[in-house]
Amino acid sequence: MIWFGSDHAGFELKEAIKQFLLNRNVLVADLGTESVESVDYPSFAEKVSKRIIDSPHDKGILFCSSGQGMAMAANRHKGIRCAIGWNEKVAKESRVDNDSNILSLPANYITVKEAEEIVWLWLETEFSHAERHLRRIHNLDH
């Protein structure tokens, strides 16, 4: 399951990526927001983060203007490793090295096409399980 959350600035990109994944038979659950009406992003980051904590094999994707606010809010939760996906290379490395479980997309700085490529690569990339990366991830929660 891929859990989605956005604020008003990320709403349109969220809708586009949701349809992109649904067209590829990826199971998606949208936790809001449902319009471009102004909302506070921390509540949506929290909703997605709690779902990932409860179901560690699931992943989340958050959307806001810069990706920063959502990432900051999500990373306040123990066990969450939210990475900002500015491009494919960064998104892939966040999976291989950091086992990111939430991707935060900067809706004001990437196109829908770029977002599709970033998301697909992120979802397809596996964590390396290298000892040094496991050790570093363990240190994040202690």
C-alpha cells in the first residue's frame, strides 16, 4: 500500500501521481487534502507517518510546495525516514542507502513527468541492507 498525503500546494501533483500509480495497478490510499484550499501540512504528514509506523512494509508519498515542510513533519516520528525527492538520483539513493519509507515531493519545483519518473524509480528501488547502512539507520532511532 502507498499512503498519500498533501497540503493545498501539493494537491494537484498528488492527484496526478495517484492516477499514474492507479493506472499501473498500484494500491494507493489518499489521506487528503481534497482541494487547493489552504490547510496545514503537519496533520497530513502525521496521518501518513502513522500508517507507515503501523504497517512497516507500506510506503508513503507526501506532496507540498518545496517538500521540506512535509519531510520535517514526517521525520519527527520514530521509525520514519522521509526523503525529499528532487530528482531520480536522490530518490534512488534514499532507498538504497537510507531505506526511506516516505518520499516527499516538491510540487512547485518538479513537473508531473519528473514526479512520475522519481516515484516509479523510488518504488522499484530496494534497500541495500549493507551493514554500514543498517547501523546508521539503527542510530537514527536511538
